[in-house]
Amino acid sequence: MNDPPLLILTSLADGPKHGHALAKDVASFAGVVLGPGALYGAITRLEERGLIEPLEGEDRRRPYRITGTGETALSEALADMRRIADVGASRLKLATRAVA
């Protein structure tokens, strides 16, 4: 999955980060490189929806943290993804196949 808001929420679930740290974390756990436009556009939308909030920053970097509403939204999105993955795995009969 390469949905920038979902990836950012997932990264922030581990603690506050500024933009560059978010991009590096997302690349490390998801293999997705978020360009500045995608990253900061998603940050703006998440902040507008109350899913993340800025913290006081040092120098030019502004860290963000996930809010309680953001944690709920992430939890619901992950539960939806798990249900879809479970159906897909079942239909592909992955549960009975040996994983190479």
C-alpha cells in the first residue's frame, strides 16, 4: 500500500516526527518514497482532519504527532485492511499453501 496518509499515520504511531524523519521512516518500513508534494500535502490534509497535530519545533523542523482521533482512524483502517487481506488469502487458498 502506498497511501500517504495511512503511511504517515503508521509512522507517527511510533512517536512524533518531522517531515524528513517521516519520509525516511516510511521508506524504511514500506519501501515507498514520498516526495515533498505528497508528504506535505498529506500532512496538511491529516492536520485539517484533526488526525495529527504539530508540536513546537526546534529550528525549521516542525514535528507532528498522531492524535487520539488519528489513532482511532488508523486502527479502523488497519482492521479494514486485515479483513480484506484475510478474504484475499482465503480465496487464494494461501492459508493451506506453504510460503516459500
